[in-house]
Amino acid sequence: MAKSSADDEELRRACEAAIEGTKQQVVMSIRVAKTSGIIGIAGKLSRGAMAKPRVLAISTKAKGQRTKAFLRVLKYSNGGVLEPAKLYKLKHLSKVELVTNDPSGCTFMLGFDNLRSQSVTPPQWTMRNVDDRNRLLLCILNICKDILGRLPKVVGIDVVEMALWAKENTPAITKQQANPQDGPVTSVAEEGEMTVTVERELVSQAEEEDMEALLGTYVMGIGEAEAFSERLKRELQALEAANVHAILENEPLIDEVLHGLESATNCVEDMDEWLGIFNVKLRHMREDIESIETRNNKLEMQSVNNKALIEELDRLLERLRIPSEYAACLTDGSFEEARMPQNIEACEWLTNALHGLESPKLDPSYSNMRAVKEKRAEVDKLKTTFVRRASEFLRNYFSSLVDFMMSDKSYFSQRGQLKRPDHADLRYKCRTYARLLQHLKSLDKNCLGPLRKAYCTSLNLLLRREAREFANELRSSTKASKNPIVWFEGLTGLNQSVNNADTSAASEAYAKMLTIFIPLLVDESSFFAHFMCFEVPTLLPPEGVANGNKAGDDKDDDLCIMDIDENDNKSGQNSADIEALNESLHDLLDGIQEDFFAVVDWAGKIDPMCCISMHGITERYIPGQKADAAGFVRILLDDLESRISMQFSRFVEETCHQIERNERNVRQLGVLSFIPRFATLATRMEQYIQGQSRDLVDQAYTKFVTIMFVTLDKIAQTDLKYQDIMLLENYASFQNSLYDLANVVPTLAKFYHQASESYEQACTRHINTIIYYQFERLFQFARRIEDLMYTITPEEIPFQIGLSKADLRKVVKYSLSGQVDKSISTMYKRLQKNLASEELLPSLWDKCKKEFLEKYESFVQLINKVYPTESIPSISEMRGLLASM
């Protein structure tokens, strides 16, 4: 058998070193495995329960006359050194239990009664073999018996078997008597390599001697078990027979007992009969009591139900009661401003009363009650009467408000005084009845249609008159030229000028019209949408949209009304309400657009250039009108923009017709009149555009320039002799007059480059005509050589008819001998003769000399290739001659 760790002196010394300083003496130390899981099949640890090596050490400590016993748990540190981990006092050991899941019987648990959490499963200790387990447990039990005077509860372990094991493993015992107060007595036995330490046996010496004496009375051999069993049976039968004999000897006593039992039985039977009688009576009494209780419970329940019914009827009557003050207010009350709080209170009561008579606030079982039906009819009649009276009053009230303002001329613009419309007082008075309108909507939505119509009809008259008076006074107070400007009509010379009077006042008047009335119309639309209870988002004009208009100055424009129902603030838009709102806004503002159109037509007649600035002003307003309440204002601005575009398009078409009429005039020379006039027109248009309406102006530029170039080509084709001169002069003038604008306007830059290309082409054609006219024989000879070089070699050309060396000498003598300077002077004079623009002559003459040198250089190269032996003036000589001219 392998040596047990309990006999490991080195382990004992390591344990003593670990608890050094505690004054405790190690009695036993042994290695164990600690697990916290459940032991599974074949003694294997379940998943998650990892065995940890530990050392259990039993130690004692003498303290005065007492000795304390401890169970220490030691663990290995990282360096393999034992260190204390747990300390248990054996006086608290209450149970030693063998783990049944471990078939080897080597695993047990120690239960202590002082642990804080009894719900936590105590750790399980697994020994290497049963012998180690018995050594440890015997040591623990002996110490508990000797020192503590009691034994813990042992579960799953046969104590007798352990005692026999201890006896078998202790062949030689040397007992040392000692004082019990000095600690436990230790017995040591040695047999071979195994040493078992037993502190005391589980059975005392006296008990063991008594058992031996009892077994000694039955002296038998080891193999006489059957004889022993037979002997025990015989003794048992003899004992039973003795008991029967003793009973028979006591027969008189038994008879006396039986007589007493019979008397008692009779008494019991009499008592049972009486109890049966009493039970019947009690049962009848119980039935009577139950009947009384049942009737009592029914009466009590009926009383409770009657009380609850009376309370419910009282509540129903209270709900059905119509207060006299509210009935009087709803049927005959006044709608004056001072009485409006009472009217609103009555409306709130009426609304709550109507809702209270409908499910789910009213129980459906009450709906068919006669009283409920009558009260509902009465409340409906009150509602109908009040709605009719309130609607009639509001229609008359709207009309009277507008009539009062219409009769007072101080509300409108007058001669010499522009009056900005002010509806603050009107809105303040209307706002008094805003809550009333909301209640009317909750009572009867159909009544709002006529009210909205009446409000729109009345206010439309006021808005149209304000716009008409303002527009008339705006036109009469604006100082502007009454003569329309004609840009291209009848302009045959360059010395005629266009009236450059400042006409910006007309566009400023239009801007003022929009600045005053667009925010007003938007505010009126928003006020109307909220005032008349349309379920659309309230409009708040964004800052700066009105071109500097301080729309936020009137802080009373907001209704500042709390909604009756929270659902009125829902963000979802009702398409039916939006459609109805657009129809009502059309009734409210229809007709006012005519006054805006009149201002647009008036400004367009004064100066069509105003259309550009008016278009830009209108464009600035359009993006800000995105709310649902500004639908008609968006339509109005779109119509104004279309009207302005149509006015400007008409001006563009008329101007194009004026340009086209130039081709039917008498023969024209030099720069055509519409070329410089267009530059003036473009400059004026750029002054009006101011960064807005770029597309509108670019489209006009495209039409103007396209018709100008077409007309220029037609006029130039009437006299082919001077066609190129006219083209180059006019294209040059177009470039000179639009140079600055082309640098900033992309559309004009495109046409500038187009004119530049046409100018270069006209110059080339005109210069070539002059050069060929003066040196026709020279360059015709060169052209014949070039044509032949496609078919024959250069060496064969001198042998062709008309191209011999003699012919070459004649051509050179005629064109270049002695008369070259005169020919060049003649060429300069011809270039100067028909040119009306003297400032173009230097650049044209430079182009002419450059072109002539290029042609002459190609001629010299051609002659050197075909006639290498012939001499002609060199290129440097010709360049020097041209430079001196």
C-alpha cells in the first residue's frame, strides 16, 4: 500500500510553518481535492466544477483549562508554498455526510452550523482512497468526543465499520496516559510502512467487555452458525409459551376487564344515541340559521344596490340637468364683447353636455332611456338655436366692421399721402370671437362654411379698395418720363442718343407695392386660416423675405388662442381642409391682382427695363411663400412673374423687329446703328438686373444678338464688293463696345467670341482680295506650279508650257522688278480707301503685311525647289521693304 500523505512529516512541517505564530499544534495534515460542483458518473467532476488541490490540517490550541480544536484549509501559492485559506472551528461541526454520487466513497462534506449562508452548498472534499478518508474522519470524531464532549451527525458512513477498520489498522498500540486537560491522547502504531493514528475508539472499553461477555455465553465454533440459529429459535418459542401461560393464569382479571368494557360499550351506545338526537336538532337549527343569513344577505345586497342605484340616478340627473343661466345665455344671451366670457362658459358646458350624452362617457344601457332621449333632444335644440344665433350675429358683425372702415377715408391712401393698410384694430375685434368660432366648429362644422364666405366677401371689398387706392396714389406720386423709350427705331446714325432718364422710380414703386401688400396678404391669409379654424399649420413669414419689410413689427398678428381640443394641433394635414382653405382664400383675395397688374403695365410702359428689376423683386418673394395658408399669394406672385415676363418678351420682340427694319433702309456704310445701341442697351439691362433674373436677360441677349448678326449678314450681302469691309467694321465695333460686359456676362462672352471669329474671317477674305488684286500674276504662277506638283516631279515642271524659266523671269520682272514699293503703296491705298473706321487701319495693314510675307515666303520656297538656278528677291529684302512702308 502506498504511503499516505497523513504520514508525510514534510507536509506536517510545511503546515506548521504556514500557521506559525498562531500557537496551534498540528495534529494531522493530509492532502485533499476541493470541488464545488456535483460528482457525476464514475466519480468524474461535472462541467464547471474543477478540482483544486488543498491541504486539510487538524490543529489544537490550549487556552487556560480548555483546549480548542480547529480545521484549517491551506492552499498552494504561486511559488508552491502553503498558505492559510480557510479556518473552521470544530465546535461548530454539526454534520459529516458522505457524497453518494461518488461510488468510490472517497468524497464527503463537512457541515458547520455557523456559516452565514446555509443555502450555499458546502465544499466537497475528495481523498485519494478510503483509508485516507477514514484516517481523517476518525481523527475529527475522536477530537470532537474528547475535547468537545459530543459527536456530529454522521450521514452515509457506518460508524461500526469505521471502528473495525481502526482496530484492524492499529496492530500495535502504545497508550500514553496523560491529563485530559493537556489535550487529546495520541496512540501511534507502526506496521511496515503504514502508520495509523487513532486518538480514541468509538466504543468504550467497558462497552466492549460487556459485548464480549454476552457473546461468551454462546461458546461455539466458527462453523456452527446453523446450530446457533436453531438454538435461538427454540429459546424464542419457549419465551412465547411462557407469555401465553402467564396470560391464562390471569383469566379472572381478564373477565373483570371484559365486564367493564361491556358496561363502557353500553354507555357509549347511549351516548351515541343522544349525540344523534342532538345532531339532528343542530342540523335543523343550522338550516334555519342559514336561511336567515341568506335572507339577511339578500336584504343587505338589495339595500346596497338601491343605494348605488340612487347615487347613479343622482349623477345621471345631475348630468341631464340644464342650468338655467346657461339655457338663458344660449337662447337669448347677448353677443357683446363684455358678455363673451359667459357665452364661452355656456359653450363649454354645452359641448361637455353633448359629449356626456354620447358613448363612451354615457353607458350604452342609458341610451334608450326616455329621460336621456328627451334631454338629448333638448340639448340638441339648444345647440341648434345657439349656432343659428351666433352665426347670424357674426355675419352681421363682419359686415359692420368692414362697412365702418370703408366709410372712413382715413383708412385709405389719399392724394399726396400713401397710407399703409393697418388691420390691427380689425383683427383685435375679430379675435374677441375666436374662441366662439372654435366652439361653433366643435358644435356644428357645417356652420363655418357660410361664416367663412361672409368674412371673405366683406374683407375682400376692403382689401381691393386699399390696393386700388394705394396703387393709384403710387402711380400718381411717382415721377417718371411719360415718353416711352425706343431703342432701335429710326436710328440711322451714330450721333443720335437715347433718353437716359432714370426710370428706376417705376420699379421702386412696384417694389413698394409688394413690400406693403404681400406681407399684408400673407398675414391676412394666416389669420383667416387660424381664425376660421382650418386644420393647417399656422404661417409665420420668414425674416428678410419681404425685402427688408419688418413684418414682425405687428406683434398682435398671432391669435394667441389655446385650442379647445388637443387634436387641433396635430401635424397631419387634412386634404379636405386645405382644399376648402384654398377656395376661401380665393374668395378673400380675388380681384386684388388687377391692381398689381396695373402697376406692372404702368412701369413697363415707362421703361421696359423695369421689367428686369420687377422680375427679380418678384423672384425674391416666391421662395418664402411655402405655407399652406399662403396658397393664393403664391399664385398671385406666379401670375405677376408671368405678366412681367410677358411684358419683357413683348419688348424684346418689338426691339427685334426694329433691328430687322434696318435692312430695308437705304444703302448703309460703316458701323450699323444697332451695334453701339445694343451695347448701351446691355449696359442698361445689367444695371437693372442687379444679380436677379439672369435667365430672363440672357434669353433677351440671345434673341438680340442672333437677330443683329442675321441682319448684319443680310445688309452686307446687298453689296458684295463691300461685304467684308462692312462685316469686319461691325464685328470690330461689337467687340469694342462689349469688351467690359463680356468679361462679366458669360452669355455676352459667348457672342463676343463668335464676333471675334467672324471678324477674323472677314479680315482674311478682304486682305486676300487686296493682295491678289495687286500681285495676281505672281501668285497665279505659283498656284499653277502647286497644281502640277501633285502629278509630276519638280524637275519636269520647267519643261511645261507657260512654266518655263523664261516665263518665270517675265512674271518676276512684271511684279517685282523696280515697281514693288509702288505696288505695296497701291495695296495700302486700296485698303484705306473704303474703310470707314480709321482706327482699324493700322491693325488691318499689319495683318496685310503679315499675310503677304507668308504668301511670298511660300512662293520663294516653291521657286527654289522647282527653279533652283533662278534668282528672285529674297524674303529678307521683301520684309525690309514692307517695314519701310
